[in-house]
Amino acid sequence: MFFDEAKIYVKGGDGGTGIVSFRREKYVPHGGPDGGDGGKGGDVIFLADDGESTLGTFRYRKHFKAENGKSGESAKRRGANGENLVVKVPVGTIVREAETKRLIADLSYSGQELVVARGGTGGLGNIHFSTSTRQAPRIAQRGKMGEELWLHLELKLIADVGLVGYPNAGKSTLLSRISNAKPKVADYPFTTVVPNLGVVESLGETFVVADIPGLIDGAHSGAGLGHDFLKHIERTRLLVHLVDVSQENPIAAYRQINQELELYSPELATRPQIVVANKIDTGLLDAKEELSAAIKADGRELYFISAISGQGVDELLRGIGGLLSQLPPPQPLEPEEEETAIIREEKPQIISEAPGLWRVAGKNIEELIARLNVYDDDALRYFYRIIKSQGIIEELRRRGVSEGETVVIGEVEFEYTDRFI
């Protein structure tokens, strides 16, 4: 099956924990702190790869997590960084934040890399907490958590030419004749149910052609294969519109397909388009002059071919190559900047949630306490000094906190006391 959408979870590795350690050498009875820092967590990286053709990899595997950083070691040795997790995706993959649909990146060329979830920094070892008055600190930090988020992936094929037309118009037959692609070909509608790509070489020029599954009336609103595959022609520089001239009213078919394209995306209606009258080997076209006049009135070129016999195909390829040489290359979508409020240094908020229960809310203070072992007296004293320097203790007192009342910061809950102050 052809999978061109997926929703997955990615998480960068957590940073390693810094450690508490002291020199222990034979002739150094009172060695100082030598606890090393934790290593950085690995990143989750998307790699656009020509070898990937669908998002089928993500059908059964939804969670991707990079390796955590290793803990620090004694003798000031830093923990090893976690390994990055490289995930291959097809060229043409559009990456969005799942909840907001914000565009993160358009992976439009082979070898392009995108860090989608950064690993957390490692925690500091106790060598960083030594001062002239605290020469044997038993304080170390936990590593920072890696970034995590849900992503929506959408594949939009990147091709120079998109073949469009009603089912059974001969698109797959034409693709198999002009390239090495081997799409399923049969004389009934909806033979093609997945997009097929073929590389065409003509007169020294090389271009990629996409055979888009047949459209039907109402495709713009999702009828038939509708939205599933209309999106794959959005990147093409040129549309080659095949019309089956063996049918009763080829002009009506031509107009209906163009109407579906316009209703799906008005921009597609202005995309350069070559019209191809196919199956001329089935008999003379009664309305040849009428069809030619209609196409000319729209300012488009018209070619008469037989995809089965090859009649007129070389002339068509020359026309496609000539027009492509005049068209600019497709431009990737520009990432949308994340809307962020201006961050100012503000005092954490102190909230009285209930009698005897206080909450201190603030990004920086919550991150600080999350990275400390507050169950160690030395680390708790250090934390108290920090919140005192930020005016939090003074504000709690002003608001009426009493000894033994509960104070919550982040996910840590403890009893208020003046013992460390």
C-alpha cells in the first residue's frame, strides 16, 4: 500500500545526571569534589532519503526516542553523550506539529537533515558547586529532559511533470513507454491506485514524471481518490493532461478535469499545462478541429499521440522538455515561525491554593528544582538560598506562610521551614 500520511511521537534523549564524588587518593585525605557532568541526550534527526518512497515505515512504529546521556563519573569525567536517532523519510516529506499543524520543515532534497527533537543537556556534577565557604558540596544536577512532541508527516511527491486525466485515459501506459517505471496497466478504470514516478531522458534532458491516479467528478471534495492524491500534483512544475479521444465527448472530459483542479486549488488552474489527445490509433477523431480550437482558446499546446504504439510520443517529449527549460524550479514551503510571547525576567507567581497550601509557579524555578536532589540536605540548602535571593521567601512570608505549611514547586512538595535560612 502507499502511505503518504503518518502521526508519530518523537523524543530527544534525557541528559545524563551529574554526580557527587570526592577525590579519594592515598596521600590526599581530604580531596575536593570531582563529580563529573552528565552527557547530553541524543537528538532525533530526520534524513530525507531517495531510497524511501512512502511513509510506510511509520505504519506500525509510532514512537521514536533517542538515547539518554550517561551519568558523569568521578575524577571530573563527563558522561558519554547519547547516540542520535536518525530516521529516514522520503524526499518531499512535510513535517508539521501534530496539534497546531504548524509547518516545521519541507524536506525537499536528498540528504537534507532536520533535528525534530533535541536531547537534553547533561546535569552538572558537584565540581561546579564548590565555593570558598562550601568546599565539600553534595549537590549535583539531574540532566534536562529531552524535547518531545507529536508530529504529523505528509508526503507530497516531488516531480517535474504530473500526468492528470480521467481514469483509463492512458497515463500509466504513457509513463511505462517514456520511462523505466512499471505501473500496472489494464483496460479498465482505476488500474492505478497509487502514484507512480518515472525518470525520463529525452534529448539530453532528464525530468521526473508522476502518474497521478485517475480523477473523477467531485475529486476536489474527496470523491474517488480525491484528496488522497490531488496533493501530489501541487509540487509539479508542469501538468500533462491526457484526454481519451475514443470517448464520446473528450472536450467535456477536458473541461471537467480542469474544473476539479481549480476547485481543489485555484493556483493549479494557472499551472502550465500541455494537453495530450491520446488513443488516436482507435480511429479518427471526429471533433479534432473542435478540440484543437478549445485548447488553443485556453492558450495551451495540444499533442496527438498513441501511448500504446508510440505515435507522436517523441514530439510530445520534445515539447515537455522545451517548456520545462523555461520554468523555474519548485520552491520548498517556508517553515512557519513559532509564535512566542516576549519573555521578561519576572518573579515567580505565588498562589494560595488552599489554607496551608502554597504553589510557586515559574518556568525557571520549576526547572531548577526538577534538576536537584532536594531530598539531600545540602542540595535543599542550596535551593533555599536561590529562592531567597529571588525574593520568593520574602514574598511567602508577606503572604502569611507559616512553619510546616505545604509549598509546591513544579512536581516537588515540601514543608516550609526557616531552618535553612
